[in-house]
Amino acid sequence: MIDKFQSAQVVIEGAGPVGLACGILLLQNNPELKLILIDKNPASDDFLANADTRGIAISEGSKQLLQSMGAWVDYAPAIHQVHVSQKGYFGRTVMDSAEIGQPALGHIVRYRDILLSLREQLRCLESKTTSFIWLRETDTTFTMPNVSPNTCFIHADGGLFHEQSAKDLYKDYGQSALVGWLEVKDVKPNVAWERFTEDGPIAILPHHQGQNTKNFVWCAPKAKIDLLSHLPEQEFLIQLKNAIQLPIGQLLNVHQRKSYPLGLNIKKEIVKGNEVWIGNAAQTLHPVAGQGLNLGLRDAYTLARLLNSIYVKSRVNSIDAVKCTLNEYQKQRSRDRQTTIQVTDLMASVFTSTLLPIVIGRGIALSALQWLPPFKNLLARQMMFGQR
Ligand SMILES: Cc1cc2nc3c(=O)[nH]c(=O)nc-3n(C[C@H](O)[C@H](O)[C@H](O)COP(=O)(O)OP(=O)(O)OC[C@H]3O[C@@H](n4cnc5c(N)ncnc54)[C@H](O)[C@@H]3O)c2cc1C
């Protein structure tokens, strides 16, 4: 095995959605690539039955990317309209897929379903490859062998905010997100609501089980989320109704509540010699704008495209070619990363402020978006496609 590590062209550490996507995009174009993927999960998909069921908003751009990999999840409800408003104050905007000429603004897919379909797709590709090694790190005695300096080492070991050590730019918002799903009645299908409250944003999103179910993401100070996590069901629903105060229909039951601490954790330099950081290993964002995974998938896409341009032509590992490619990667990802990080941080900070000038300012911003369609469309396009 040590020999294999020495001769590997690429090593990916971490088989979350971003690491798996990167592996697929590399092997699709180059089945002979000497690639090692280090996965903490077991070979069997059984563990996914109890894995993370949170609904993730996948942008139209990410859908197209997953489709190109053969890893799109079919039972992913579309979002045709997004209503954004703030509780107790003026200012509201509605984004509509028809207005910007797109079939949908995005889709909702469970985290575990994205993992499952990417793993299935990588398994299909595995049988056509000659030098790919999918290494399961379930053996606790595993220690990482030294990797040759000529090998491109991709850190895709992501993780949730509270699992990570602090990076160059670290901000704890003092908030957690409570996620779960609701049984509902008379709630419009294919519509997403984002409601900014004095505690933080609350999102009500479509759910894969159909019209009578919805995902929710409720962001609030940690202490409040701890309390809400354990409230009896009907009491929880009353609190949720009071918190959003929108005539969206009836909320009947709540299921699978789980909380996640939230913060911003950014690596400024995402390339060092032959090493590169992608996805949550490079940036962990507040979920307010639903951008973390979408940004990570764009990381994977750009990196694989650039690496393929050197490895498809040459079987030889060259440290200069790797370094040069990674520097180009850092350059190409800079604008998209910066914009997405700044927009997300702004939304997470500005929309939780209770200072009157800020409350009025964001009301004006939401109203302006509603009445200035070109700006609204520009924002919707950034959210849907980013900058690739
Ligand atoms: C509440 C919440 C809601 C969210 N909603 C959205 C949304 O709507 N839209 C969106 O785009 N994003 C959303 N996100 C963000 C999204 O979940 C992440 O951006 C995404 O999961 C990052 O993927 P990743 O593969 O980089 O990292 P991860 O998903 O963290 O995967 C990393 C993998 O690496 C493994 N690993 C760790 N260390 C090692 C190691 N040493 N060796 C090998 N393997 C290792 C881990 O076990 C894991 O499997 C949300 C996040 C939260 C918390």
C-alpha cells in the first residue's frame, strides 16, 4: 500500500459529497488516473439508513453538474418560488423561476441521498478504472503513509463547523440551526419561504415525501435551539407558527429534529505546494443562503477540469505541473468564493440585527429587490449558478 501512495497521481482525503464528486469528475475523463480516495465510511451503504437526513437546497447549476456525473437524485422536489420577508417589519421579495426563464430556482435533496447517489456512481466507474483505489479508513489503526511531493493532495475532509479547528477567518455566530420535517396541510407545493426573525432566519422548504410535508431550518441562539429541540411536539409547532407568522397553511406534526452549531470558517490560502483544500475543508458557511455544498461542488468541478488537463495528457507526475495547476485553480476560484462567502456572511449578520437603522435598511433592500427585477434576477442567478 505504501508503494501505491508513493506512485499515486492524486489523493483525495474525505468522501463527503465534494470529495466523491471530485473523484467522479476526475475518473470520468481519465479512467487510468492513479487516484486514491480515503473514505472514513464503510464500504456498505447500510450506514446511510441512519445518516444525515437534512434537506439541502441544490442550485440549478449543481443539478446540472450532478446530472452530468449521472448522480442526480430523481425524487428531489423543485422550488419554483422563494418568498423572502422579515417578521414585524416592511420589506418582502418574491423570486420566481418563470421570471428568470428557468425551470426551477433549485431543488431540495437530503444530504444522505446525495451521498448515496454519488457513491453508487463512483462504484459504477470503479469497475472501469485500472488504478483507482477506494480506501476505507474504517480500521482505527490506519495511519496515513507519506505521500510523494509529486502527488496532488486534495483535502476534502470538510466537517461541520463545531467539528473543525479554527481557520484563518473564524466567526462563531452564536447560533445553531434546528432542522427537521413537518407534516402540513394546505401549504403550497414547490414554494420556499425564508423569514428573517429577531432570532435568526427560518426556512420552510419542499420535502421529498410530497405536498403534505415540508423541511424546516430554524436558526436561533444556541440556548433557544436547545430548548426547541426538546419541546413536546404540539408546543414546538405553536412556537414555530408564532415565530414565522405567515399564512402558509397548517403545521400538523414535526419529525427528526436535529441541531447544528453555525459559523464561518475560512481558509484564505487554499493551495500550498502540492496540496489543495476544497468544499467545507476550504470554507464552512452559515446555511442562510443555502450555498455551502453548491460552492463546494463548483470547487470540485474546476479542480477536476484543471487536473484533467495535465493528467489526461501525461502519466508522469511532475511537481511543477501540479503546483502550476493548483495556483491556477486558486486564481479561478477566487471571485466565486469571495462573492459567496461575503453574501452569506452579510445575510447571516445583517438579518439577525435588531438595530432599527439596519432593520429599516434591509426592509428597503428587500422592497428594492422586489421592484427592480434586474437586480433580483442578478441575485437569483448568482445563487443558482455562482461564478464558474
Ligand atoms: C444545517 C445545515 C444546512 C445546510 N444547508 C445547505 C443548503 O441548503 N445548501 C448547500 O449548498 N449547503 C448547505 N449546507 C452546507 C453543506 O452541508 C456542506 O457545505 C457540505 O456538506 C460540504 O461537503 P463536503 O464534502 O465538503 O464536506 P462534508 O459533507 O463534511 O464531508 C466530508 C467527509 O470527509 C470525511 N472525513 C473527515 N475527516 C476525514 C479524514 N481524516 N479522512 C477521511 N475522511 C474524512 C467525513 O466523515 C465526511 O464524510 C448546510 C449545512 C448545515 C449545517
